[in-house]
Amino acid sequence: MNLKDFTIGVVTGIAAAVIVKEMSNRVAPFANPDHILANIKDEFKKHAPIDGSWIYMKTENFSNGFTETPVYRGGISRTINGELENYEFAADARSGAIVDIKQI
């Protein structure tokens, strides 16, 4: 194997990797909802144990009056001082950042 063949192989491999990465972003541009829920649960666990949680796996649009953002909706429940607290949240489907949370 000479240097020319090796270089062609490396360039072809890099080009293929870039193309596959771009295509996968177009097919699945959103973060995994299970990972988003796990991150949110970790933040809640810092303050109190969690009794239950859920996340809806399909995105929906969330509007704050200025922009629309695709979000995952979900919820967390926990018991503090013997009282059940329930929260509903909307998390950005791309970054996982919470864009809306309210206690119900």
C-alpha cells in the first residue's frame, strides 16, 4: 500500500462519517426524551426523592409569545413533609433545557 492509496482511504472515511452524521441529524434532529427525563430527575433529586415521573415521547410546539420551540412534555411527582407535589414541565426537544415548569 502506498501513501496515495492510504490518503484516499482516509479522506473517503472522513467524508463518509460527515455524511452519515449530517443525515442522522436530519432524520432525528431531537434529543432522546429518556435522557432529557433522566437529567430533569437528577435535578429534582438534589432537593427531594422522586415518587414518579413521565415524559411524552412525541414533540409538540411550545410558544412563549415570541417564538415556537419543539418540546417534550412531562411530569414529576414527589413527597415533601408528607404532602404530594406534582410538577408538569416542557423541555426543549433539542437541548433538553426546561422552558416551562409549573406545580399542579
